[in-house]
Amino acid sequence: MTKSKQQVIDDGRYAERLMGDVDFNRMLDEIKGDCHLQFELTDIGDKDGREAIYMKLRGVEAVRQALRAMVDNASIEIKSK
């Protein structure tokens, strides 16, 4: 699905609000902290458990990365108006 310029700009503004939301960022940080604790508590041979935790950590980073990309894309669209 191709987004209009205005949709890209609106998405970027929404993403910027999320990135600046203290509660949202705290929640993501808590997820990361929980993952690190879970990792420390896994048995050394628990490959599947550690991989699942790693995927959660990657998910948190993917959300932050997607939000940054939306902000960047909106900035590009605003400059090209």
C-alpha cells in the first residue's frame, strides 16, 4: 500500500509523539529490562529460551527503529513540499 505524502507526514508526527511519550518509553525499557533478567535466569543450555528472549529484545528495537524511520520519512516529505 502506497501512502500519500500527508499520510507519511501524519505517521511521522504520531511516531514523534510516541517517541517523546515518557510512559511509552518506560514500557519499552521495562520490556528490555525484563528480557535481560529472564536471560540471566535461563539455564546455560536453554537455547530455545534464550533465542525467544533475544527475539523480544529485537522486537523492542524494531519498534523504536520503525518510529525513527517514520519521523525521518515525514521530515523528507515536509522538505519536498
